[in-house]
Amino acid sequence: MKISLIGLPGSGKSTVGRQLARRLQLSFADSDYVIEQRLGCSIREYFEREGEERFRDIEESVIDELSQHQVGVLSTGGGVVLRPANRRHLRQRCQVVYLNSSPDELFRRLRHDVNRPLLQVADPLSRLRDLHALRDPLYRETAHFVVETGRPSVTTLVGMIVMQLELAGLLPLN
């Protein structure tokens, strides 16, 4: 089984993905980590040096590769849904779970994070609201399941995802 997690920066894709993989005894891959390994630098550095378009080209290639070959849980970058090919590959090849977080909740989690290139702006909350407005329809178009993150623990979120997969008949009921 291939499960992919999508959502805005800070929605918990990597953290929840690691725990979900552990719980289901599947492998875990983080597309941002794979991209950084290939680039030999942080996404933020590459973004600043080469621009978003060049970064999205590399991301598209990595998503194509990981969604074809990766069996397990795949966490993706927040902007992965901006490219139609990524949306198509994820939707066709994986069970896609959208971790939906409100911009206010994300701001609370990310306000001290300096490693997210899109949030290094004068008003990060306004930026998160703009990103949510732009990307939410794309996340929903791509996802098979939507999980509202709110404030539950990572363990609770993993349980919610497992329950949705079980109810959909994609996992055996425990």
C-alpha cells in the first residue's frame, strides 16, 4: 500500500507520516528530505539561489519517482499540489490523505521556524491565509481522505488516518 500525506507547511506531514509508517509497519519517505539529499543543500538555499520554478521541476521528478516505486508512507512538501502532474501521480498511485490545518493553527506552530522559505515574509499569518486559500482546493482535488488536524496529538491523528483507511476497506479491521 502507498499512502501519501499532503497539506500546508507545518500541518504535520513528516511527523505524522513517520508515526503512521511505524504503526502500519511500512517504510517512510519524505520527499523534501530526498530532494535535499539530491541537491546537496537545503531547500531554502536552493529556493533562494535558483527560484521556485527550478525547485518545482526537481520536486516533480522526485514525486514521480517516489509515487511509482515507494511502497509505504510518503510525506510531501506543502506546494506539491501546485503542479498538475504531481496531483495526478499522487491521486492515481497512492491513497492521499490531506492534513488540513487552519492558517491560525499553523502560525501558532511555525511562528519561530526560520527554515520555511515561503514564510520568511513580513506577515507570515497573512501568507499562510493566502496559501490556504490558493492550495486548499488543490489539496481537496488530490486527496482521497481529509483529516482536520486541529490540536490532537500525533498519535490521535495517526489513529484517525488508520480508522479512515480501515473504513474504506484498505486496511484489515483490527
